[in-house]
Amino acid sequence: MRTEGDINLSPERRRWQDANLSEAALDVLEEDSRYFVHQSMSTPCLNVITNAEGIYLEDMDGRKYMDFHGNSVHQVGYKNKYVIDAMKAQLDEMPFLPRRFTNPIAIRLAKKLAELAPGDLNKVLFTPGGTSAIGMALKLARRATGRFKTISTWDSFHGAGLDAISVGGEGVFRNGIGPLLPGTEHMMPYNSYRCFIGDADGMRSLDYLAYMLEREGDVGAIIMEPIRSTDVQIPPKAYFKRLRELCDRHGVLLILDEIPTAFGRTGTMFVHEHYDIVPDIVVIGKGFGGGVFPIAGIIAREGLDIAQDISLGHYTHEKSSVGCAAALATIEYIERNGLLEHAVRMEGVMERRLTAMKERHEAIGDIRVKGMLAAIELVTDRVTKEKAVEEAEKVLYLCMERGLSFKVASGNVLTLVPPLIASQEELEWAMDTIEDAIIDIFCK
């Protein structure tokens, strides 16, 4: 089953490359394929990009693509001058900080996160990547609870490290690897309505979780995305309210993975703000570094600062002065330019447009929107929800030909992740382009 993304070895992709790329670009792709280890969804690569600026990518043949994918790092756009200027200034002042020492910019960033996060989420720890941040959260949960078992959901993604794929639930990362981290139990996602007919709000899946917690008895943490970014699954508030209650009742820590969605993507700085709960640990990354610098981390509750005698992370670039400058500048840019408010306004625009598209086209089985994060689910039959997998891939490449890039998730979900700086006019153009492609693929 396809869950995470589009496939990089499909005949459709090869046809698109042959029809759209120059011989020079194909030669570069061949050289890339020669030297990089091949892996699903990555190498061999799709195209050769030579520039990224604002909301656009530009390839070596001079074509520009509005990037509604961006690996979820480009909230403030590419080449954001405010972020890059902050990094340049820090490079001139202090480019690297060895462990054992601190620096003012790291403290300013930590203080800012503590001010932004609700409740007593006021202790932070940084790391170069999201996968390692997940690892730190898991280690902290073990130390705090004395339990090693976790519960996460099938089809989830929490990173590519061995510990992260153990709690993750996607076959493309787990299959054929061998023994994974022990005690990593899984449950169905909230939207498993195919398992529980009529369970639109996911409460029956939480009934199963309650059963697991009673039966296992030694679960230390539950980890999940508050909104699954890959195919934009959006649980209702009641789901997370009950989840928080279950965790409290059983002494289980709630870890929310907001790596791809924090910092404005859904119209709030943190996604869990929509649910009026305070998790025990929030994991952040991707857009945290302003689309320039790889930096991630955890934000934990005050009472979880209990691991002084072990190293939860201790990474070489743990308090990177340059990374912290980029992250702080990213947050400041979002605040000073009203991007949270803009994302809320654009949610209304996208929801209106996509709802109208669904009414016009039987091929659209569902649309889901939160802030500037949206999904269009393509089906061959609305009643059976049969996935339009081949058609979705064709829609993707037709849109690429016309200058729009996005992600296909779960085989049939067009996932739109526009930069927060995208204007209403740019969003309207993108949705026009997608609708035209759906017409061309399904109606001709």
C-alpha cells in the first residue's frame, strides 16, 4: 500500500521525464543515479533543480514550478532574506559552538519557544534532524515513566531512523529491515472508518486504545501527529480531548509529532493549539529552520526535566548558533508578517474552492483543509471509495508540465502544502491548474 509519497520508479514518471526534460538534464540525472544509493521515493530523482526562491523551484532547463510540496520546510518561502541575513550575521559572529558551552542566540530561541507553547511546555532540547528529535522524545519518555512500550498508529511517519520507523507504521520504511525496537505497539488511525462503520470521529479506535492500555499496563508513551500531514487527516477536537484523558488516567505521556506541521502551517504556531490540550512532549523540525538550515527539537513539560544523569541527545550541532539564528528569524518573520492570520484566511479560500470542485467532479471523493494544508482525494467510485491511483499520478505530472508541484500520498491523495507567503491569487491559480488536470484525466 502506498502511504508516504509518489513512486520514483513508475513508467508515468519516466514518460514525463522523456517528454519534458532536455538531454542535458537527463544526463545529470543519470550521473546522480550513478553515485547516490538508490532508495524508494528518492534516487533516481525526478528533475534537476538549480534555484529555489519564494514559492518557486527552477530547473536547469529554465522551467519554474510553484512548489506546494517543499518537504514541509518552506513556510516562509525559499531564500527568505530575513532568515538568511540572520544566518549570515551569526556566521560572522560565531559559526560553531562546541558542546559543553551555550550561546545567547540558543537561549533566546529556547525562551521564545517556551513563551509560544501553552501550559508548562517550557523545556527544550535541539538536534540537527527530526528523526533524532523523535529518538530524544522516546528516551525521555522511558526515563520519566520507567516503561519502554509505546503505542502509535499504522500508516504514520515519524522519521527514517531505526527507532523512528519502529514507532512509524509505513511499510516502505519498515519492510524487510528485520527486528525493530521492542515494545512498539500499533493501533489503527482515527480515520479507520473501513474498520468501524459510522465511526467518523474515531472514538471507536480510542475504545480500542483504552483496551490496549488496560491490557498492556506498561505503556510509557503514545506518539502521533495531531494532523497527519502526508494525506491531511484531521481528527476532531473530541478525539484529542479523550486521548489526553486516557493518557492521564494510565500515566502515559502524550508525544505529538509536529515536525511537518508546526510554525503556522495550520494557522496556529503549534497544531495542538486547535485541540485545547497540552501534550507532554512536542517534537518540531522541518520548517523550524526557515527552509535553509536543518534543525529540530523537542519541547517538554517542566516536570520532565529529570534526565540530567544521561545524554538524551548530546549531538554535535545540538545548540548550533547558525541553526538557532535561522529558527528564531523564522518565528519572528511569521509573527511580524501576520502569516498565522494569512493562513487562516487562506484556509477559507481553499475550502471554498475545493468544496466547489468536489461538487463538480465525481472523481473527488473527499477534500480536507486546515490552514494552508489541504488534501484532494481522487476516487474511481465515491460509494466504494476505490482509489484512483493511476489517475492521481497522471494529474500530478500534468500539473508539473503546467508549472505546479505537489505531493501524492496514499496513492490517490493530492496533498497541497503551499508556503505561508503564497498569495490568494497564487492559490487560486494552483487550484485552477489542478481542476483543469482532473478534467483532462477523468473527463476526456
